[in-house]
Amino acid sequence: MGIKHGNGSGKFDVGAHDMGGWVRVLAGPSATIPDDLPVYLSHHLSQWIRDRPHLRLVFVAPISKDGSTVELHAWYEQHAFPDISPFAKNNVE
């Protein structure tokens, strides 16, 4: 995900890093970070959790620097687990 301002020089990336029980959403290194960065962070977090329906979001904390949100940390729990028993449909040969 990125945004372009002007001639495209303001492009930046937003990434999510799964830390096992919590996820860190932040912008990649860039010279220009927009004032509305929190909107992009929350959008990316929303998509990240939608892509993982087996997880349930529990808590989100904004991380600020100089009064501006620069990261989101979100804790989740897993509420659906795959059936790995030998009797599971996908394990029967």
C-alpha cells in the first residue's frame, strides 16, 4: 500500500509484522510521511485482520512520536484451529 503526492516522490509503504499474538503495523522508511498516516495504518490493519478470519482482534494501541501516530500495535487471539487429527477429511487417503 502506498500513496503518491505530487509527482510520485511522496510514495511510502505500510507493512504488518506478525509477532505471534500481536501485530505491528507501520510505515516503511521514507522521506515523506503524510499527516493522515493513521488512516493508512488502520486501513492496513483492517485488511490484515480480514485476511485472517481465524483470528479475533482483542486490543489496538496507537504508538505516537512527537504527538503523531506512527504505528499501531494490535493484539489478537486465535478462535479457530485446523483439525489435524488422522480422521480429518483432508488427511484421509
